[in-house]
Amino acid sequence: MSGGRWADETGSAVAEFVMVSALLTVLTLSVIQLALALHIRNTVLDAAAEGARFAALADNGLADGERRTRDLITAALGADYARDVSAVYASYLGQPAATVTVRTPLPLVGLIGVESGLEVAGHASVETLGSERP
């Protein structure tokens, strides 16, 4: 008797299938979660940059940029992601600029995540008419 009952491989394919399937499922869900987090980050960053460009126009102000940013985020992701939006005039790379900052949840499991775990900022040079400065 060489190996006894431990030499029998009956049922080992089922066990291997379960182990490999579980590993592939975890890997697939992790990649999908990463893609979701990156999608939310890129969408919020684009909205912040667009809001900064809107606020930097000569006939607009910071409130216009904040409103534009909130509208874009709400349309793309929902109102929960557009709760904390702020805008200021500041200097960016030595130039007067409008800066829109967005703090939003960072999704870790599905859409559930860390509140204010993601912060992005968009910048745009301020347009001036003649020699005006903000």
C-alpha cells in the first residue's frame, strides 16, 4: 500500500476549483473597486477644474464656480459627493488664480467609504479686463 487513503485524489479538482475561484473573485472585485474609486476621483477633479475655469472668467465670481462644480458633480455622481465645495482666489505658480477645492467620500467597499477621504483642487488663471486684478 503506497500512501493509503491520502494517495487518492478523488475530489481534489472540486477543492482546487473553489480555491482558485475565490481568489479570482477577490481579485476581480478589487480591480472593479479600484476602477470605481479612480472614476470618482477623476470626475470630481474634472468638475473642480471646470468650476475654477468658470470662476476665473471676467464676469463670474467664486460663487459661480462653486455652483458650477456642484452641478457637475451632482449630475455625474449624485448630491452626496457635492456637499463640500469651496472656492478662493489665490496665487498659483505665481499667477492670480481661482482655486476650487472639493472634499468628497472615498469609496472603499462599493460606494461606502471614508467621509471626506478624497480632496481634489482645480486651478485656473483669473481673467482680467485691462489692468484689473482680483
